[in-house]
Amino acid sequence: QITLKESGPTLVKPTQTLTLTCTFSGFSLSTSGVGVGWIRQPPGKALEWLALIYWNDDKRYRPSLKSRLTITKDTSKNQVVLTMTNMDPVDTATYYCAHPRGLTYSFDMWGQGTMVTVSS
Amino acid sequence: QSALTQPASVSGSPGQSITISCSGTSSDVGSYNLVSWYQHHPGNAPKLMIYEDNKRPSGVSNRFSGSKSGNTASLTISGLQAEDEADYYCCSYAGSSTVIFGGGTKLTVL
């Protein structure tokens, strides 16, 4: 059974760096074809894909946020970390981590999400 | 990389069928058989309903079906039920291992 859970601060100040951790179980990021993604949803708005990391350390980012995002994995801890620099109030959102279904670029399991508010 | 275009809202009565469209471009929807659809009840995690344009994960009702023509994908829900009321998002591979979501459609069951 695959589970994912996001953790991190609920409140960050503008210009600060956000660090979110996805802790997962039921799969290994050392297995060929496996990845973890991050998606966010601002209040009242649509889902936005942010980043993907794969078993081979291939990393992909939303083009418009590429300069601000870093995704890393710790295979031994079953964790994926997303950092976003220079946070702004428009980055206020629920942040989800999710498990891609193979290499189909669909996400078959999601965490419950963590709400992050950017405010001074 | 603009969001895929979905209608903001659709509605239908119990037992009816509805279709939600998802319009993309030849760089995303039209180029790959990698459109997925998600059902999202606010406050819950999104749920994968369709992947690879028209495949259903195990456990998803066969009342949900996906199709595609050119740059437009569609999700059809037949035999509408009250519990189908939710937000629905399409998603497509957009090349270079990137992904793009639609703007979301709110389904109301009358």
C-alpha cells in the first residue's frame, strides 16, 4: 500500500525559503521507473504541477518556477524534499506530493496536502 | 506553458451523462496519449480517474470514461450520482518530462 505525507511549515514570511518534505511508504525511489512529484493548489484556484524527481535522479521543474525550485531525494529515508526560494504571498497554497503511475505522467496516489501561507 | 482549457462548470441531473472537455495544443494533449483526469473533493486528496487518455485504474467505476480527438480530451461520466459532485482536472504530459494541468471544472449534480 502506497502512502505519502507532506510536512513543513504552515507559515513563511515573504522572501524566505520554503522547505517541504514528502515521506512515503510502499515503494522505493531506488526502483527503476519510480518517481515522486509535487503539485500545489492556491486557494480557490487550479492544481499546478511543480516538480518531479525519478529513481535515476532525473529532475524536472515547472518552467516558470525553475529558478526557484529544487527537488532532492533521500532514498534511505524514503523522503523527497522540495525547496522554493523567495516566497511570495501568491505562493500561498496547499502543497501535495504524489506518486506517478509508472512513466505515464499521471499521479495515482497523493498525500493529503499541507497548507502553506506566505505572510509577514 | 499555459494551463489546459476546461469549462469552469458543468451540471447534470442524477442518471444523466455529462462530458467535460480539456483543450490543449499540439505540444501537449495532441502529441501524446498521456492525458489523465482527477476527481477532487475539496479538503481531500485528488483521485486519479483516467490515465493514458482512456484507461481506468482498478477500483474506478466504469461510469467514468476518457477519450481524445486531436488537441481536445474529454471525460464522460454516465449515470450521474450525487457523489460525483466534485472538481475535475485534466492533466497532460507536455514534453521534456513536464506536466500541465487544466483549470478545473466544477461538476454540480442537480
